[in-house]
Amino acid sequence: MSFTLSLRAPLAAAFIAAFALPASAEILIHDAYARSATPVAKTGAAFFEVMNTGEADQLIGVSSDIAPRVELHTHKDMGNGIMKMMHVEEGFAIPADGMYQLKRGGDHVMMMGLDKGLANGETVSIVLHFENAGDVAVEIPVDNDRTPEDEADRSSMDHETPEVSQ
């Protein structure tokens, strides 16, 4: 009888563990870069592609030691040629087996309260918080010289993936 009980406990634990695991989401970050408008700017932004090779997920937040406030942002057209940047509290939906792009003039990571501007060649460390995939750490190179035209040219090329860890 004790043999049967000792066998049931591990099987029950394995069964529970198998169904307690979250849905699989494989997140990769491509073509990341950060920039600030000037060498003394108190704000900076980061842009990148989120590739999801698993089930649908939600990018729900971001954090970093680079600034006191780091948020997911978007631009909203207020009319009359006025654009307003605003925090997106619910984050961004990342489709299953799909891609979501954070880019200039659209959704992005906003860093506010920088002690110093972001200099070319530096690296910014951020952590992306996903609903299913959990935390993904990313090392993002600073490229203040990159233009929106450069982004269009790069969209058709293969890119190296910056260091990513889950």
C-alpha cells in the first residue's frame, strides 16, 4: 500500500505542474537601438522589433536603471498637426507567431529623467515585461545618428539580434 501512495504523489505533482505552466511564448528582440535628441536631453527612447515564435502575448511594461521613469509610449494625433506622446498602460499585443514593431513616430519605450544624454556607442539595459513570456532583458546600443530613412532601408535586411535573456 505504501508503494502505491509513494507512486501517486509524484505522478499527481507532475500532472499539476504540467498544467500550471503558462502558455509558451518565445520572444526575440531584433534591430534594437536607443537615442536621445541631444547630448544633454533628459529623455531618450528605444525602438525595436519584437518577434514572437510562440503563442500570443502582451508586452505589459518595461523597466531600467537608466532613468527614474521608463514607460511604454505611443503618439496620439490631437488634430491641427499636434502629436502627443502618452503612456500605454495596457501595453502592446504581440501576436502569435508574429511581429510587433516599436518605431520612431509610433509605439516606443520612453526613458524620462535621464541624468545625462545617451551617447553613441553606449549601451542601455532594459527589461521588457511580458504577460506570458515573463521578463526579457535586452542590451540596446545607442545610435543617435540613425534616421527614419535608415530604418526603412534596414527593414528589408537580416539583422543581428542583440543580447537577449529570459
